[in-house]
Amino acid sequence: MQSISEFFTKMFVFNASATRKQYWLPYFGIIALTVLVAWATGASEFVYNAGTHGAFKLGLRLGNNGRALTFLVYYIIVRIANFTLRARRLHDTNRSNWWIFIDMVPVIGQIWLFILTVLPSNPMTNRWPVNQTDAE
């Protein structure tokens, strides 16, 4: 629970690091939470059909549907928090958060970013010694 709580409360903290446990527990927890929120708001179609234009399609179908708008706001918040968590995870492996953009390279970039997130911590030469739990 603490990891998921930190996922949202440390949403704008870039100058810290996150261990593998602090990265992967919220990662899978947020997937489950997103499915539940999508089901509760009736936006589950977006979760299952979220391709390249998934958010755009959901935006077109919003109309007066406040529940879908609620899901869209939730989804944007989760994407921002996920971006900063990924940056903190890369900091823990002693890499700059600019490595996030390797994800833009089709297939190989996504595999490479996955490998970077499963690497063990590198505390000896870490430029970001503060853990996200201790960061303000």
C-alpha cells in the first residue's frame, strides 16, 4: 500500500530514486486499479482498445458522459505519475531520466527500457542518493 501511496504523492518528484520493489509493486497495482476504475466508469472499452488513438477515440466519445471524463482525468494523472516513477527507477540504476525516451524506438526501445527497469540498484556511484520515500 505504501508503494501505491507514494506513486501518487511523489508524482512530481524527479530528483530521487526508486528501488525495483518501489517500481514494480505500483506498476502492477495500478494496472489492476485502472481496470477497476475503467469498469466502474464504463470506460472499459478504452482499456481494451487503447491503441495509438485510444485516448483520442475516448475523447470523441465523451460527449456528456461524466464517468468517461472521470476516467480520462484519472488516466492522465496515472500517466504523469508513471512517467516520474520510471524516471526515479532509472535514477536508481544511475542513469539519467532522459533514457525514458528510448521507449520511442519501436520494439527495441521498449525492450531496452524494460531491461533498464529490471536492473539492480547501483548505490555506489549513484548521482541520486535520496530514495523517493525520503524525498519531499
